[in-house]
Amino acid sequence: MILLYYTQELEGLQWIIHKVEMDLKRSSDHPAMQLYLAC
């Protein structure tokens, strides 16, 4: 049960990260994108 909860949390987090990446790609060649990729 706890494992399932963490799996759902992880999927939610991955979705948020994906959304952020899409937003960053939209403002292409933005300095923030370069910093983000450097991490």
C-alpha cells in the first residue's frame, strides 16, 4: 500500500518535471535552460 503511494507520487513528480521541461523548451535558448541542463 505504501509502495503504491510512493509510485503515484513519483509519477506525479515526473509529470511536473516533464511539464517544466516543455515550458523551458518553449522559451528556447533561454539562459535558464542552459543552467537547467548543466545541473
